[in-house]
Amino acid sequence: MSPRTPKPLPPARRIALEALSRCLLSGLDIQAALDTALTVRPTDPRDSGLATETAYGYLRHKGRVEHLLARFLKDPSKLPPKMRLAMGVAAYEIVFLDKVPAYASVDWAVEFAKTKPDARLSGLFNAVLRRVAELGETAHDPDFYRKDASGPEFLTRWYSCPQWLTDLWRRNYGEEDARAYLEAQLNPPALGINLFGHPEADELFAELAALPEVLDIEGMSFALPPGTALEDEPDPPLARQSFAARQVIEGLNPSGWPGPVWDACAGRGGKTRILREKNIEVLASDIHRGRLAALKRQLPEVETFAADAVADTPPRQPGTVLLDLPCSGLGVLSRRPDTKWKRSPRDLDDLVRLQTAILDNAAAQVRPGGALAIVTCTLNPDENQGLVRAFLASHPGASLHTEWTTPPDSPLNEFFYGALVDLG
């Protein structure tokens, strides 16, 4: 009798594994990796939703899952990378996805193993994943992760975060705030929406404001609880925008900035949208032309131009330069959980050098009496307060006007830093 042909992977698992492989093994951002995997062939929306939930959830809890697997594997590093990833995703499902039966997760993972050159590992998959399933609620007990662990090792396991990062936060923010940041990055971010420019903005504003679960409202922006699913998405669709990003701009009082404002790292225009809502004149630029094209489609009245914030000059002299600086992204791990597995301490030093070059160029472009509005989405003092202090030390005429940070207990699960510097 010929051996049975292994069953094909269920669509949601195939998509999640493809995306995670491109993300963790080839360096692609997780959202871009998911977009690629989802466009290969038509996919049922339910499978797309499960694939997305699985990919992001696995990245948030990867460290905890790997600790669980290490309890039942002598040396997980000896597994081929894609096999180790598949076992990890199946274990994540077993522990965290209550709606997926454990036997279903074991089944697809074992079938997957049978399709690989190391098909003999299918028996190992079966044994290890069944042991994970037998843990039950123990897998959610912090004491399970404290066994044979120092304090920092426990934090690394339980909060699924590299130890260098947990050490950075504890050293710079103290134990209580560090734990708040660690807890936040394990959860999805709040859903942020900005209605400015939408043709049905007034009607939609009334509908959203009436929702009992609204976390906060600022101008035309709303914050809704993480995971909120909006029914009957309007056409055109709603503009998604981090509400925490809105808060940091508001904290710097943009209505008082000298104009016009050069948004020198504009991306797709999230912060430009906030400024235009306040009738502030904006010049928007970015090094990526595709992002600028998206901004122009959304905000056609804004003057845009391609520019490198490190060296280029705007077509008109600005009164304020808004710098949404490239940073390590350690404040938005809830939204980009792959970042914590890709960054290293060396990256932080390289980013500070890039940020310093951007600040120096921006200061040279502003007219006398102007200002710099500096924003990052990271939790690293060297890229935030330290960066600004170093800039002030090297520019004797500059002074700190305002400084703002997202509170550690924010329900948004995202953290931003902002500073407004007067150039004199």
C-alpha cells in the first residue's frame, strides 16, 4: 500500500506561515508580508482574519511560546527554521486561540511536517504539541515561567520580550513603568480613526461618538478599544490613524507653531491630516514617492515634494519643521510586534546618528524665530530626551518650549514622545 498523501495546509495557516517566514527569516515587515501572502490567491475573509490574528499574535507571544516548547525539546535550535516556526505557530494556537480546538492545531502541524524532507519529525511534532496542550491553564500561570529564572529572565519569558529591551526599560523608566510598557506590547493597539476629509464626516462623527465603547475623542479623531470591528465600512473607507499619534501632536500645541509647517518625514500623511484639520498650511515631503502619492490622494490640496530630510531643502522657507523621526519603534510594538525580534542595541546608536543629522538639517532650513516639532514612537531615552538635550547643547540659541510623552497607563497600548524646540 502506497503511503497516504499529506493533507494540504488549511488556508489561514498557509498564509500565516508564509507571512511569518518572510517576516522573520527574510526581514519583511509583517504587514507587508501578510499583504503579499493574502494577494497570491483569492481568500475567504474568515481565513484572512484568522491568518492575521495568528501572525500578529504569534509575534507578540513568540518568546513565551518558545519557552514552552523548550520544556519539551532538548534543543529547539536543531530544528530547521521553517519547522521550528510551524511548531511555534501551532503551539501559539493551542495556548492562545480558544476557538481553535487543540487537536486541529496538532493535526495541521503534523501534516505540514510530513510534507518536508524531515518528515520523520512529524512524530516529534505530534508528541511535543500534545504535551503543550496538556498544560492547559498552566501555560497562563506566571509562576510556570518563574521556574529556574532570575527576575529579568522571568520578565523576558512572561512578557515575550528580548532581555536587552526589558533591561533598557527597567533601567530607564523604573520597575512599575517598565512593566506597564511590557504589558501593553503584548496586546493589540486601540483602533484610531480620523474623519477629516471624509465626505460623510458629519454623519459618521455622530455615529461614532454615540458608541458606548469610545475611549477618547479629539477633534475629528476617535479611539476605540483594541480589536473593535466596524460594521458597514463606508466608501471611501475610514482613515486609520493612531490616536496616540494624535495626542502627541496635540500635546505640542500646533495651533501656536509659526507657519508654514514643513512635514519633512510625512509618510502617508497622518500628521499632515491633523494639521490640515486645524487649517495649518503644510508642505509635505518624504523620501518614498509611493507614500507621497498616497498622501496626495487623501489630501489633494497639500503641496508635496520628494525630499530626503537629512540633506534637502523645501521649496519655501518654513516657520516650523515637523519631524516624525525614523526611530526604533519600541513604543508601538503592539502595532509592529516583529520589531522587537529584529532590533538590536546597535540599531539604536545608528538611529540616533541619523536623527541628529535630520535635526541639524531641519534647523538650517527654518526662518529666524522658527521651531522644530520633534516626534518619535519609541521608548528609548537616547532617541527622545537624550536626542533633544544633545541638540540643545550643540545649538546655543535653541530652547526647549514643550515636552510631552504618552502616560505609561494609557489604554491605547502605544507610546509617543514629542518636543517643541524654539530656535530663537
